[in-house]
Amino acid sequence: MKQQIISALQLFYVIVGFELGTAILFGLGAEAKQDAWLVILIAMLSSLILMGVFIQLSTYYPDDTLFSMIPKIIGKYLSYPVIIIYILDFTYLAARACRDFGDLIVSTILVETPIVVVIGGFMMLMIYCLQGGVEVFGRMGEIVFPIYIMAMVIVWILLISIENFNIKNLTPVLGNGIIPLLKEVYPGFINFPFGETIIIMMFFPYLNKKLRLRKVGMLIILVGGILLSVNSILLLSVLGPEIYGKDFFPLLSATRLVSIADFLERFDVLVILLMVAGVFFKVGGFIFGSIIGIAQLFKINHTKSLLLALGTIITPLSLLIATDFVEHLEIGLVFLPPYVLSILHIFVPILLLCIAFIRKKFSAS
């Protein structure tokens, strides 16, 4: 993709939307029961350190994406397998987000439609949007994000109006102690969704005012974490900790309980709108990262054909990664965080920062 620029506000919209993505639909931190909202806040505060790592790396190499700075840090030949692994990581996570989207759509509003049609149609939309480059993606963020937030606020207001809404479902606070919270924070929640914000390093070089890099990065974590925490509080208040932890899509289940004067019901469409907008940001971010990585690895200037090829791969991949949605969730919540995401999204960036710091120290002396 040709060199373009985005504003700090556009970057904020895109990455906060990416961070919320599909996460807002799930029962995050469910093992901590009524303290799930606290899990989110603790993970958010911990992730500020992780975002600081991403920002410092980009400060050392302001004109480089994650993929173009890796060879400068660990050397040309050693960087090849690392870059390929990150490309596969971004592609796989894009496919996972598409699977989340497809399963929700075919289980709610398009029950007779094959999931491959739903995901394939959505992927065509993503390819069309990303052909314009990062600048068009940023402008789309300016349009989609306010709609996303508006739909979210309306859903929250509706949840408060439910007769079953009871804030006492959040008590007793820390009733099970601090240990269940910490087990939920790591390796699970700090990786999903906060660790996935490593994708922001693919956007930093396009930021028009690099001085705002640190401010916008920290705000993204804080705003995303607070919104997810508020969402968790409302869902727990409506559903209670037991249903919150067992339901695949607790936000959808809670919204279905809304009934205004026994006349206005079925506000599922707002949740579907949230899902479509969230997956737009998440899949778009991961595809953009993968395309940039492939282009920089193989020194390809024109990426439209790459975009089409990657979109064609992601659609069947999203169906092949798991036989059903239960297995899909188990892989994403049990296997990936400790064995894959922790390494790629936490430990490797920290290691890269340590090596970059040593390099800068020695080159300055």
C-alpha cells in the first residue's frame, strides 16, 4: 500500500474499535464470577505497561512497522522466521474474528444461510475497503466508530431498563479472593483483547503527528478497558454471574430480555450492528498488518493482488480452524493465550525492546 497518513483521532477510533471488536459480546473474566469487571480493570492497568513497550519500540524506530524494525533489531536472517510467524498470527486471528462473526449471524438472523456465504460476503466488503489503504481505513473509522458507540450506549440504556437488573449481582466484591482474578488476568484477558493491540505498531508509522503517539496509545487502552468493564457490570447486573459465564453471547441474551411496555422488543439488531462494526475494525486491522508484513518481507509495492489472495485464504481458514463453535472458543480461550499469544504479543516485544535498548546504548556511546 502506498504511503499515506492518518490522524491521531483516526488511529484512536480504529484501534479502540479493534480492541472492543468481538470482546464486548463475550462473558470476559467469567471464572471470577461477580468480579469479572475487576478482572478487566486489572488487565487494563497491566496492559498500560505492554502498550508502553509497543510505544517505546516505535519511538526507537519511528518510521518502521513491527515487521520492518525486527531486522534492524535482531538481524536480517534471524528476522525472517519471526516475521513469517507474525504474519501467520495476524492472518489466523483475522480468521478467528470472522468465525465469531459468522457463528453469531447464522445463529440469530440468517439461520438458513450457509456460514461460508456470510463470511465470504463480509470478506468482500473488507477487501473493497482496504484497497484504498490506511487512509481510507482511517476515514471509515471516523464514520463507523461513532455509530458503534451510539449503538453501545443505546444497548446499555435498554439493559438498565430491564426488570431483572440488579446491581447486587456484583456482590460480594472479592468474595472469592484475589487469586481467581489474577488467574483470569493472565494469560487470558491480558492477551485478549489488550495483547492484540500489538497491531497498533503497524499503524504508528502512518501517524501524521508522531508526538501524540504515547498519548493516543495509552488512551486506547484506558478507554477500551473502561468500556469493557462497564459492559461487564451491566451484563452481570442483568444475567447474574452464573448465566454470564455459561452463555456464548451474554450481550445478545441480555438484550433479548428488553421489553418496553410489552410492545417494543427484539433489539437484537443493535447487538448485530455492534458485531458487524467491531469485526470490521478487528479483521481490517489484522488483514492490514498481514498485508504490510508480506509486502515488506518480499518487497512488493503493489498489494491489491495480495489483499485479494489473503481474503480468499481467510474465508475457508475461518471454517477449518474448528469443527464447531465450542471447540473454537476452547482453542481461543484455553490453548492460544498461554502457548501462543503470550509469546508473540508479550514476551517477544519485551525481548525486542531490551535488544533495541542495548543497541541504542552502544551506538550512542
